[in-house]
Amino acid sequence: MRLTELFLHQLQTEAENSRKALARVPDGRNDWRPHPKSMPLGNLATLVATMPGWIATMIEQDTLDFAPPGGQPPRPPVADSQPQRLAQLEESTARARAALEKSSDEFLNTPWRLLAGGRLIVEQPRSIFIRDVFTHLAHHRGQLTVYLRLNEAAVPALYGPSADERF
């Protein structure tokens, strides 16, 4: 199986799971956080919704500076409602899908660089970064399910049944 096919399959699976979790995020709770050091719920939900778009960035650009000198990195607006969150997910997933469909395994094995303040943090093949997007997404989606539980929202069955939902 080609890398692009593998990543397209995983993108579909992860998008379905993200859609289930994002559909449960309560509106009007964007500023809620379980601890002062924790990310607010609205930011976390937006992160989960937009993270698939990172794949397109890794294919379309050679570098990303997440703390550019003298500027702010682009950040998506925090969605205020379930329809907005789901639209963000659909848009970011469509961008990732289109970029992967136009790419090749050879290109996915070319270097990509992550910078902070103009300094190189890590350089490795795009395919490794893309693989890491999926694990990073699963981590934040898991974090989101904890936020759901703490807000009395039903936790969806994702990789297996939850206390609220069976397959």
C-alpha cells in the first residue's frame, strides 16, 4: 500500500472520530477549562477541528515557524457553535485530502522543517510529520473527551465503546 493511500484511509477514520467528539461539545462553554493551566474548551475543540489541515501545510510548504520572529503564527478563529466546529473539520479534512491526492510517496519522503523563532526545531521526512499529526490528533481528541465528561456531555464511542455509547 502506498503512503498516500494509507494516510487517506487514516484521515477518513480520524475525521469520523473527530466529528463524533466535536458534535458533543456544548455551545456557550468556549472559555471553560478544568484547570487554570489547561487549554480552554473552545480552543481545544478548534484545534481538533483544524488539525487535519496541518497535513496540507506539510505538503504545500517546506517549513512552518510556529513562533515567527516579530509576528504571530496564523491561528484559526475559535468556533462558537457546533455547526462552525464541524465546518472547520470538513474544510481542514478536505484540504488534507486534496493535498494527499496530489502528492506522491516520493514527495512525502522529502524533508520538512519545523521552526520556532526562526530556529530549526526538527527536520525529518514529511511522512513522519504526517504520521505524527494523527497521533497528536488522537491525543487532543482524547483530551476533548475528558472535557466532554467534565461538562456532563456524553462521550462518544471512538476506538471502542464508552460509558455512554456502545458500538
